[in-house]
Amino acid sequence: MQAPSSQYEVTWLIRRLFRAMAQLADNYLRAHGLAAADRAVLEFLYPDETLAVPEIASRNQVSRQHIQVTVNALLEDGFLQSRPNPRHKRSPLFALTHVGRELFRKIRAAETELLNQLFADIPADDIECTRRTLQAMYFHNLAQGDTHESD
Amino acid sequence: MQAPSSQYEVTWLIRRLFRAMAQLADNYLRAHGLAAADRAVLEFLYPDETLAVPEIASRNQVSRQHIQVTVNALLEDGFLQSRPNPRHKRSPLFALTHVGRELFRKIRAAETELLNQLFADIPADDIECTRRTLQAMYFHNLAQGDTHESD
DNA sequence: GCAATATTGACAAATTACTTGTCAATATTG
DNA sequence: CAATATTGACAAGTAATTTGTCAATATTGC
């Protein structure tokens, strides 16, 4: 029958790659006792951001309750520290501790290894073109689909 | 601090786009009473494949029990039909019915609408370059990470 | 053919990764 | 300062999927 369009294939590949990447990343994260949600929080704070729980949640488009639990656990494990929030006295800001920053740096380094394999033999120009295109897709998407609140 | 590499950004965007796309697709699928897993099965069979449950599962990298349940439901709803499997008498092959094929065609058409918005203003060359790059990534990935069985 | 081994479908329970609901405490704002 | 909103904590619910188990039946190696 008709060949699928390039557009369709791009979205198909995004779906497949996401799953494949998630599996690779999960294997690695598990070795450090982290879940994907933990990694996401660390990423939002790396290297020097300070954010409150509700703000991390809204940037990550997940419920604040979920991020609350994740942040509490990371705090307990010594990867995060809290500081007073000038904008809201009940909702402290969180930042990486030195240990947390080192942890995420290591995670990134390991991921970079995987990335280098994943991108082996792909010309830099193609990677840059892909980045530009996906970014445009992402912003198109946001422009039309980012008008929902919760809670 | 240091700017993230293009490689890293590409994978970041894949993660973000996957989630955004999943949300868009889910809204549409729900209207047809389907879940993402149903769509995946229909896609594997569209337009004229015939596959047994364990084979769909292995291609989709999910457990055969999960696909079994999904296929049973689609069969009950009249979207699939079974035929004898020459390679295994207990494990019939499944194919789309006419209704099932029409359903998936409609899903695809609706998705194409969304895709056209998502890709609006992106040059065809960039889309093609992106497709080529993602495909290369996907095959790199498969080449190294496809050696695990289950069950 | 026939025995040993493997595969399959069915079902149940467990797991993961969240969301939603609720509430009291405390903030912010008008 | 009173009305309203936000936050953190906790509980319960949900969706999608995995894992475990089993009996039935296939396939295979001899």
C-alpha cells in the first residue's frame, strides 16, 4: 500500500526511540537507586537552579503531589537541600547538594557514553538539523497545547 | 554552565515530544474507545499483516500476556479476525477485519491532521533529514540492545 | 511414533508511576 | 484583618504493564 509519509515516520521513530532510550536509561538509573522521576527532578535543578516543588511540577507537567514525594525522598537521601523561599514562606526552594550535583554529573557522563554510541557515524550537520526540527515541533506543540491547569 | 550538546538536546526533545504526542493521541484514541496498546496492535497489522500474539508482543517489546488481552478485546469488538496458523496449531494468526482496517485508517487520517499542525512551517528537507537521522539512531540502538528474551 | 521439552492462552496477583481527593496549616491578597 | 489561595502530607484510586502459575497442547529430537 502507500508508503508512510516522512512526517509519520518521524513520529513513529520518536515513539520507538523514546521507549528504547527509556529502557537504556532505566537500567543505568536503577544501578544508582533512582527512578526516572528522580532523574527529571535532578535535571531541573542541575547545575544551580533553585525551584519550589509546585514549580518543578508545573515545568514537568506532572502533579505537584508526585514531585513532592520525589523531592522529599531526594532530600532524605542527601541529594537536595532546601532554602527559604522569598516568594512563599511555606514552600521552600530546593537546590542540589554537592553530592546531588556530582550524582547528576555522573549520570550525564554515563548517558553521554550511550549517546555517543547512539549517534555514532551520524554527521554533526544532521544532528543539528534534527535538533532544530524537533525543537520547532516541540514549540509548535506547546503553542497550541499548553493551556491547562490543575489542582 | 556548559551548554548541553546537540546530541543531548535531541534526546531531551525526543522525551518531551513523546509525552506531548502521547497526550494528543490519547485524547483522540479515547474518543474511539481505544487505548494506546490497541493502537499499537492495529498498527502492527495494518494494512495486511497476519501475526500471532507472541510475535506481536516480541515486535512491540512487551509481554505476550499483555498483547493477548489486547488482542482478545479487539477480536471481541470485531476489529480483528483469526485464521489458522500453519506454524503453530494453538496460536492463531490475527489480521484486521474490514472494520478494523477502516478504523485504523481513520485514526491515521486524524493523526495526519495533527501532524500537519506539528510540522507546519518546517521545510521538507529538514523533515527528511530528521527522519533519516532518527532512523539511524533507532537502528544503532537496536543493533546493540536487542538481545533479551523473556517468559 | 513417542517421550521430553517448549509454547501458548488464560487467569490472577503484583508493580510502577503516576493522578485525584481531602484536609488542616499557613500564606498571600484585597 | 478577613477572604481566598497555596502548600505539604497523606490516602486512595487508576492505567498500563509485568510476573507468576498452570493445564493444554505443540513441537522436537530421537
